[in-house]
Amino acid sequence: MPNISVYLKDETLEAIHAKSKIEHMPLSTIIREAVEQYLGISESKEARNNIYKTLSKEKPLGEWEEYHKGRTLSDVCRG
């Protein structure tokens, strides 16, 4: 994972250090999670994972082989 340097206000850094000690988490994890939350990355990752779990467990589209046969027949008729 690449690293970067950032400048923080003293009170922000103190708050991050306090949270790090209380939750026994590295500073980099706290900052990375905060940035991901700000950008909405963690929510989109969670949403993708939920969709994947739903699709892989429940197979709402049926079996892949059946779907693939139908798509193949449709493609043949278009040509």
C-alpha cells in the first residue's frame, strides 16, 4: 500500500492519538478509515460485498448454465 504525508492540526493529531490508544488501533488505520468514510468508499465496498453474497447464495437469476444457454441462443438469432 503506498504511503503519503499529510499535515494535521495539533488538536486533530491529539484526537487521533487518543483514539489509537483507546481502541488499540494504528494511526494509519484510523486515518485510512476516516478518508474512506469521507469519500464513501467503505459504503460502496460493503454494498458490493452484500450484492455478491446475495447473488452467490440465493442465485436469483437461476443456474448460470441455463442463463448462458438462453444468452447463446439469443446471440445466434441476432446474427
